[in-house]
Amino acid sequence: MSEHHHHGCGCGSNPAFDGMDPAYMRVLWVVIALNGIMFVAETAAGHLAGSLALQADALDFLGDTLTYGLSLYVIGMPLRTRAKAALLKGVSLGLMGLWVLGSTLYQTLVLNTPAAEVMSVMAVLAFGANLASVLLLRRYKDGDANVRSVWLCSRNDMLGNVGVMLAALGVWALGNAWPDLIVAAIMAGLFLSSSVSILKQAWREYRTQEQMTAK
């Protein structure tokens, strides 16, 4: 596989990096493994601690594992396929956001105070895992919707982890579940806004492909 495969359209503008690079694929595999491990660990901890913010964060890791797997799978496929994959990711991020919002509301009605210690330990671990991912992916942040969504997810996760740390602190300081719920709600908002931005870019890329084939 040669390194310099140019795209057939030659539309003058430089096409966005589409991930066709063995080094990028290796980075993605590492990131996928990190996210998969963190999903399992955080889900367990979230149930143990009774923390919704932790469970939301774990869901985020699961979403990423699947998302990055999908990203890896569609690398090198036609732009239209990649745009469809990105649309799928946008939709799933949106659904995750709604799920977290829904469960946050549910928890608010069935209140129990989460365990701050478990939360903070996990949040720090999660932050580490995401920081590693972000640093690994930083070189590739300005790619097509597919490559870009990987970067966006990792960056959001870091914000989410910081949120969980703050939630743990709040739960510990106040002795009630509100900080946990507030952070879970904010994370839901993050999911939703990322989902909108990925959907917009993917839709644009999808339409571009259509106009090119229409010509």
C-alpha cells in the first residue's frame, strides 16, 4: 500500500486526512483497547458506587470503543461510506446523551448518595486513559468527519472525567447525590452537542459526494 494515494476527484482542495496510514491504525487499536478496558472497569465501579456520572462516563467509553472500531473499519472506504459511518456515530452519541439525561431524571426521583471514594479513583484512572488517547490522536485531529469524530470523542471524555472528579468532590463535600446528577446531566449535554457537530460535518461530506456523482 503506497503512502501517497491521491483521491480521484482532484477537486483542487486538499482532501481531509482519511486515516489511511498504518501508524494511525496502530494508534487507533491502542485507543480502542484502552477504551474497552475502561468501559468494563467504570461500569463495575459505577454500579458499586451507585454513581450515575461514572456510569455515564463508562457509557461514553463503550460508545468510543464502538465508534473507534467503526472508524477503523471504514478507513479507506469511499467518502460516502465514511460519511454514513459518521452519521451513525452522531446518532448514537445523541442517543447516549438522551439515555444519560433520562437516567439522571430517574435517579433524581429515586435518590441515593453515590460513594465519592470509588468515583474519584475511577475518574482519575479514566482521565489518564483519555489523556493517553488524546495525546496519541492529537496529530490527527483535523481529518474528515470519521477521523475528527475520534478526536472529538476523546477530548469530550477528558472533560467528562474532570466532571466526574468534580462530582466526586461535590458528593463528598455535600453528602448528597446532586453533584453526581448535575455532572451526568452536563455530560448528556456534551454528548448531544458533539452529536450535532459530527452529524453536520458528516451530512456535508455525504452531500458533497452526491454532488460529485451528479456532475
